[in-house]
Amino acid sequence: MKFRSEVLDVKESPLVQIAMAAETVPNPYRLYYGESDTPTPEFICRAAYEASLAGHTFYTDPSGYEELREAIVEKFRELQGVKYKPSEVTVTVGASQAISLSIRTFIGPGDNAIVVYPAYSIFGATVTLFGGETRPVSLVRDGPRFRLDLDRIREAIDSQTRMLIVNSPSNPTGWVMTRDEQQALWDLAVRHDFVILSDEVYDRLVFNQPVAPSIAQIATDHDHVIVVNSFSKTYNMTGWRLGWAMASERIISLLAKVEEFNTSSPPAMIQRAGIVALHEGEAYVREVREQYASRRKMVMHALASLPRISMPEPEGAFYAFPQVEGLTDSMAYAKKLLQETGVALAPGIAFGPSGEGYLRLCFASSPNVLGPALERLRAFI
């Protein structure tokens, strides 16, 4: 039996490996996955239930309910000051599908995509699945923060570059792109005629400003950028699988065409719950941001003074990404930490070679989980 080489070339994520290992440990502290341990708020759950009773149980347009797309563009205009039309949005089964549809639309055999690392493995794996070449360019540590290596990005571009993929606020580093960095990427995209896939799922979870600025703010057209976002992180809706992509009508029509033959559309009642989240969720978002800011302080205080630990300050998202001096096998270290303490962290290698030597700690968990886990982690280190 012969399998496609593209599928065989995709390796199992170390993140999945540590999750499976955690299931063999009694009562582990699960700080490896990127989600809160707090359920979705009641007003969103109630909206889905009421929508089901009201008959929202059928197929929708592949791009989603127009009312949801209208709510998305209105919220984006409110937060970012940038106007899109509902016809420039397609609703997807989580941001993961939006990423997959975008890469599938632009990348095939012979094409390449530049990916800014450390990054969630979905980007490189999806490029590989569709026969493309991933060209990783690592962020540079600059004191307490990271920055783009623009020289290496320029060197990686050639005539077959179809896409540049960047995630800001970043999973796993907490880095947030500056306006100058956004402008530099935009100038390159226009000059070389490739599209920027901008994963902005953590845009509401920042700690020194109300919202992380979207690269769409400096874009002069909608043809060279696809903005991806989701309900998962902002509204604690990870298991609901509801996201979206925004771009020009031409790009969105292509994404929707691929989506039609993939999942048809996200579930109707979940789309209705998304409308309610956007219309009624601002008080909840403020509450969540305050909680994460407090937990971020807990983590920074617990880890910053430890020997052998270099701690970049997370500007956004809900991850700490400490570097352990001399660490060359983060997977083995994470497994040893799990076996001896019950604390499960993601190994840095899960986010590409430039993540080696680091560990990722998700601080979205509640204090009664985070506090004891930090005590055990400090003792272990």
C-alpha cells in the first residue's frame, strides 16, 4: 500500500506526545494546551441552546450566516478602525480551518511559504501536507522581548514565495508585532506579490493596550493579507470550533469554494452563539483579560528570579516561554518534569527548532491549579 509522501513527512507534534504522557500521571497539572480550564460563559451556552430550539439546525451558506459576518466586520471596525464587507469574510470551523483553507488556496508543489518561528506547528505541517516548502525564519531575542529578523525574511523570498505566515500576539512567545515590523512585512508582500497570512487569534489578550493592532491597519488593499481570528481564546470557546478569515472578495470566494467541499459550514447553532458573543461579550472579555494579567504576574514572579531561567516578558496571549540555560532536549526535560512533579508543560521543540531550550507554560488555568504547579516547577528547577 502506498501513502502520500506529504502525509508521511508530517511528524507527530511533541505537544501531542506530552499530552498523552500526562494521561499516565495521576492528577497532572495540565499547563501544556492553549486553553483555559474555565467553561464557556453561560450567556453564550444559552444562546446556542435557544438557537437550536428556534430551528437553527440546518446547513447555512458555506461562508456562514450573513448576520454573523456583519457582526464580525462591525467588531473589527470598532476595535481596529478598518472597514471590511461581509462578503470579505468566511466563517470557518475554528481558526485552524481558516489557516488550512488559506494555505490550500495559495500553496502547492513547487511553492514555498515563509513562516515566522517559534510557532504553532499547524503552519508548517499544513504547508507540507499540500506539497509546499516551509521556509522558517526565527524571531530574534532582543533583551526581554523578541523581534522580527527582517534581513533573513528578505533572504528567504524568491519567485516561488506565495505566502508569509505570522502569528501576533504569538503562541508560544507572547511577542506582539510593532507597527514598524508590520509595515516592513507589508512592503515586502506588495513588492514581491505574495499574501500575508496573519493569525490574530490572541488580539484581545494583550497587557499594555486594549487590543493588539491588526496588520490590516497598515494594509492598502485586501488582496495581500488574510486576517484569521477565532472565538476560541477570547470567549473560552475552544471546543466550539468557530473562527473566520477576512480578505478580498476574490480570495474569500476561493476559500469559501474550498470550504464547501470540506465541511459545508460550521454548525448553525454555534454560529448564532457567535453573534451573541460579539454583541454581548465585552464585559466578559474585560474580565478575562484582568484574570490573565493577574496570572501573568504570578508566573513572572515565580520564574523570573530562578537560576538558569531567562524569562522573556509576554506582551500578549497567555503563555510564558522561559528559556532554560544549557537545555538541549526540551522534550526529555518536559517528560522528566511531568514524571517527578505532575506538572505538564509543552516542550519548546514543539514550536520548531528555534524553540529548543525553552518550555511553554499556559497561564490560562485558574489560580488553584496554577499556584501549586508553579511551586512544584520552582522546586524542580
